[in-house]
Amino acid sequence: MLKFHPKSRQSLQILPMIIALICPSLLFAAPAWMSELSPPKPGPHPPIPSCTVNLRVSWKGLLDSGLMRVEFQPRGASKPGKISIRSEVQSTGAAAKLFPYKSHAWSEIDPTTLKPLFFQSTETDRSETLTTTLRHTPNSVNCVEKSRDHKSGKLIESRKTFTHQPVYDLFSAMLFIRSQNLREGDSYKLLIHPFKQPYLLHVTVRGRENHLQQKCIRLGVNLRKINAKTLELMPYKKLKREATLWLSDDTARVPLELRAAVFVGDVRATRVGT
């Protein structure tokens, strides 16, 4: 048996090495939340049809603040063997004066696994233009972020690699969830990497109801930030409580409304048109 004197520097230095040799799993064990992730198998619901969803962004449904347009399999821009999604967001009205903002995003998804392949977004506000590019491989997410300051013209580039799987982007996570049976009480946890930061997405089916004069599936949505180095879960402080998302209860299962209590108040994104 090895004996270590409490005041022995040599003992204190060698002890971590002995622990590492005997129980390496204690040092490199995966966090508990990773064992709770949903199996990465798409559900039986039919794929989303080619369609366009326009959403009006507002505060409490009263003061318009933005518009969002999402095109699933946009005509003339789709790629064979991939699900293509294009989105555009812009602030409007008083919100545009306080916080002028525009973004364009493009996502490519494997139709068999509903895993992301490629994602790129360009966001422009008053001070900078930010371009984020994510390239997904079977073992990693490679993120390149480029920021250009409007005043100085200075370009700052950063690169990060995240090596944990399975991981989804924002749109592939939505397609994966809508593919499931979505029975009341069903719960899904996904590791998502929408931009440069990984998150834990937790979606719970709260029930079926009529909303906006349509039959809907009501989902509860929660987010936790993930420290990319330690994998520690952290609060997502911008989301004050569980958000609610309504999907149409039909074959399309497209978003009808999202309500979220965030740091600027009650924000809603409501579908307009058909």
C-alpha cells in the first residue's frame, strides 16, 4: 500500500497521476445530460413540403418589430439529395430605428438523417456585418466567424471546432422534431449548434388545441447554453421562461406562432398569409 505524508510535495504531485492511471474515466467522463439526448433517428411523419412561411415579429402582438421569411426547398435554389432552407429576417418600424438589423441564412440538411451538412448566415446591424459558416462532418462542427466593423473596416476572423455528436443546427432540429409522433407528454433533448455556441434544446409536447383558428400542436421550448470546452450546462439568460411554439396539426406541420419571454419583453413571431 502506498502511503503519502500530508506535507510531502512529492506525494501531492504524484497523486493525480495515480488517479489518472487507475480511473481515467473519472477525468474524462461525459456529462450526465449527454446520456439524456434523444436517439438521432427521424420519426415517421412525412417530410416537409416545398413551402414558404412568413412570420410577423412583434411585442405582445401589438407593436410590429420585424419580418421573417423561411423557404423550405425554395424553387430554383434547391440542391439534389439535400433539403435546402433559406431564411431572411429584418427589423421594421420603430424597432428598425432603434436596432436596424437584417440577416440572410442558408441551410443544407441530409434528408435521410435530418442532420445538418452546411449552414451560413450573414447578419448586419448598425455597427458590423457578421458572417457565420458552419460545416458539419460526421465527427465535428467547424465554425468560421467573420466580423467587419462598419466604421473602421477592420475584419476579425475566429475559428472553432466542436467535436461532440449528434449535433443539429436550428433548422435541422426543427425538421427532426416535426418528424416525430409528437404525442402529448413526449419530450426531446437535442444538442444544437445554431451559430458559434452549442446549446441543449429541450422540447416537450404540451398538447393539441385550436390556436389562431387552426388545429395546432403546442410545444414547450427550453434552452441551456453549453460551455464548449467543459460541456457544463449554463443558464440561457435571454430566455426568461419556457417558450411556446405552435405547429399546424396537419401533414405540413409548419410554425404558426412562437411566443417567448426574453430580455426585451414578450416577443412573438406569428405566421401571416398562407
